[in-house]
Amino acid sequence: MTWLLIINSILFVATLTEYLICMKYITNTYDYKNEWFNALLSLTFTPFYSCFFIHKFSWNNIKEYISPERRHILVFPICTGILYTVETVFVFFALNTVTLSYYTILRSGFIIFNIPWFKYLLKKPVSKLYFASCVSLVVSQVLATAQYIFQYQAQDDKRAQNVVQNTLIIMLSCFLNSAYNNVIEYTMLHYGESITNIDFQIIFQSTYFVITAPCAIYFTVKNAPPINPSSITMYFFIAFGLQLYMFNKIYILNSRNKLIPANILLSGLDLLRRVLQLTYSFVWFKEPFDATIGVSLFFLGLSGSILLYQYISDYRNNNILEHRNLESPDDIELAIR
């Protein structure tokens, strides 16, 4: 239904934006830096999140997956769950020290790491427009990184070293993000008849929960967060946003809406989300902004716009091709029948 797609699209942008903003608020206000506590918050609503899928859960399916004939399929959701766990901890660690605007610029880097996966795993052609989008993004990231390093070095600030360290950490998280996204797509393409999307998500989320929960509880107890009405409110929105945005994303990806295909919609929503995050970074958090950062943001916007145009162009070309194929005599006769 169109109205459900609209609601999930709005919530996707809102929740993905608000949990990052709330995390930076906690870091800036209380100087509390504990990536494992953020991971624990991401697990808080897992039981409620699971309610969306429990009605489709089947023990018979689980038994089939652990049978010798299908056991190898479990490697894919479990491995992607492990990759997601490592990526999440890296992201939360970096968020504790880098500015939200810098994080937003760097985290778009997953599209660069898609290229080898597209070429060697999915056997997808990589268009010139996609390369142009990646080049524009690299320019944006180089400008932003250089600006922050020079700014802190001029102040004789040790944060210049942190910029380099966290840049590497965020880029590694982008690689991991690209890796598990492409492995998920590969699994659905080649083993979609053997494992459903819902079952994949259940195993994927369970892997993340089992690995993360013990470490998250231990390190949170060891380094307890500040507790007051304001911080508890922020924790609620972080936990709620972390779980709900994933559900919204899954709903959008599974949408069969012909007006706006899922990949085009997600690309547009992601562009909107970046604009909101950057606006909040510079207006409310008063993060550094100058001509160099402005040029960097221009190239970031150009990269996102090119990618969105690429998706729209591909969709139109596919529609034209399907229309032409249908106009052949054999297809017309088949359509009439």
C-alpha cells in the first residue's frame, strides 16, 4: 500500500537521523564515550523488533537449514551478521570522537567499495556515471579530511592524529558495510529459493545479538553511562531509532511499488538524510564550517545526485527495453492470449 510506503520512508529518514544526533548529544553534553553502551542500546528493542517476524518463524524451516543438504546456506547470514557486528562497533567508536558532519561525509564511502563486489561477485557492469559519483565522493572526502587535519595541527591539537585514525576506522566500516550488503544480495539472487528474506533476517539479527550482548553488558557495567531524565530520554530515542530504521529499510527494499523502485527511493531518502544531518551539525552543534568544507559538501551532493540519476536512468531504460520486447509479434500474440 502506498501510504505504508510513505510512512516507512519518512520513518527511515527520521530514525536514521535522530539516533545519530542523539548519540552526538550524549557525547558532547556528558563527554561519555562508550561504543559498547551504544551497541547495548541497539539490542534493547530486539525482542520487540522480532515481533514483526515471529508470525513467519517456523521450527521446520530451522530444522531444514541445519540438515546436511542445506547447512552451507547458514554460512551467509551468520557471516554477514559477524561483519555487521564488527562494523557497528567501529562506527560507534568513531562517532565518539569525530564530528557528525565529518562522519556523514566519510560514511558515504561504501559506494566506492561496491565496485569490486559488483565486478567480481555480482558480475554487474559498473557504469561511467557510477565511477563519476565515486570520484566526486573521493574529492569531497579528501577535502574534508585535509581541512580537519590542518585545522587541528594549527592548534597543536592531538585530535589531528584522531582524525587520521578515525578516518581509517570509518573507511574500514564502509568496506564492511559494502561487503555484507553485497553478500546479502548475492545470497538472495543465488539461494533465494532455499532461504527466505525473513529467515535470513532472523538468523542475521540473532548472530548480531549473540555476539554483541555479552561484550556490551560487560563494558557497560564497567563504564556506566550518566543517568538522569534527559539522558534516559536520549537513550530511548537511540535504541528506538537503531531498531526501527532497519525495519523501515527492509520494508522499502521489499516494496513492489512500480512508481518508485526501491533502489531509487532509498537513494533519494539517503540524500535527504545527509542534508538533514549536515544542517543539524552546522546549525545546532556549531561544527566548523568554511569555504573548504563548503566545496567538500558540494562534491558530496554532486556524488549523491549522480548516483540518484543513475538509478532513475537505469529504471527508465529497463522500462523502454521491456516495452520494446513486448512489441515484437510473438510477445503481442502471447499478451493477447
